[in-house]
Amino acid sequence: MHNWPAPDWAQPWFGPVACDGRVVREVCEAGGHLPGALSQRLDSAHAGELPRLRFVPQADLPGDTAYEQHIFDTGCVPTREGLHDFFNGLCWMRFPLTKQRLNQLQAAEIAKAGGVGQRRGPVRDALTLFDENAALLQAPEALWDALTQREWRRLFVDLRPLWTQARLVLVGHALMEKLVNPYKSITAHVYRAPVPAELGDDLAGWDRWVASCLNAAELAAKPFTPLPVLGVPGWWVANEDSAFYDDTSVFRVPRVLT
């Protein structure tokens, strides 16, 4: 039996991956290994979305091959037992085109550099940040303006009613892992391109859209803005008190450049 903390699948941040997550975890708790449990779920619920994709034990990764390159070359995702790779696998199933696009861009940067090298470079750094910690936001323009200006009280208090028209979706697997044991300062990197309103709640459409947007030139410019996710209305009971947002160690005032 896997001795991992159990995610609370009822929490809103786990919504997009909860269905797959419950099934995969049940298989692991019954004694199954994570790569096999993920591949089994992929075959039963997501067949054909990424036909080459498989989850394999970490030991299948050759010692002289970069992780991203191995996925690009073989369609096999080396997977360790544990929550981090558990959520990575769930993200591959929920956002397959986005994950594939990130992998394609990683492989292209590795090829351009003639190998992995000691330094990742700005594009690979941004790709890793997206993969680990990104979130997508569909929201009215006023919320976007307050978010990018880091005007936290306007974002979460003054404009609070507008959050009924917004949706935040996490796509970073390390971000999801942190939220198994939530704490106030957990911060997402929100992709600065607003999710089109016409996509509604169609997360497959979100996946196609963001995969079509991602490119090396844009990522090199770090197109992210920070968002302390437990400040989102409806995501944490404590934020119903407006004093929650007075904590400047979390809701930081932007630095003024002189």
C-alpha cells in the first residue's frame, strides 16, 4: 500500500483531475504500482487522446538520456512512486496537448543546445515553471487588471462579486502536490493570456487553446503573474474575512523601480 497523504478530492483546486485521481489512487492502494495504474487509467478513460503515451518506471530512463528527450523520443513518461509524479500523470491525462507541447518545446531547446548542458536557459526555465506551477485563468477584464497590477484588495475584496464569472484551473503538478497540505502562501504562476470566454467550461478546449499558444519566444519573456491561490473566493474559508488579505508576506505590494 502506498503511504502517501490522501488528497481531498472535494477541494476546488483538484476538480479537473479528481475523477482520474480517485481511480488511480485506488489501484495503488490495492497494491498496484503507479506507472501501471496511470497507464491502466489512460487506456480505460483516455484512449486515443495521445496514442503514444505510456507511463513507465523511472528505471526505464537510460542514464545518458534527458527525461524530456526520452518522452519526446519514445512517448514513455518515466514515473516514480509518489505524489509528485502521481499529479504529473494526472496532468498528462487532463491536459494532454499542453503537456505534449511543453515536451516538444523542451526537446527543441535541448536539440538547439546540443544536449542538456549545465544551464537550462530562459526558455527551458519557463517551460519547467509552466509544467510545475502554472495556472490558467478565465475572468473578466477588471479581475485581470487587478491581478497583473497586484492590487490584492481590489482583486479579492472590491471585485469579489466578479469571481462568480471567473474560473481558475491549475495545470502545474508541483502546485497540486503542495495543495495536498494547503498553506496560505502557496502561489501559482498564472499564464498571462486570458482563456477565451467562449470556451466556457470545456477543459478539452482549454487544453487545445493553450497548446496552440505556447511558443519559445513568448515563454522566454516569462509570461506569468503570481497569484496566491488560497485567496481565490470559494477556495478557502479563511478568506471570507477581508483581513485575510492584509498579510503582506503573502499578498505582496509590487516593488517600485527607481
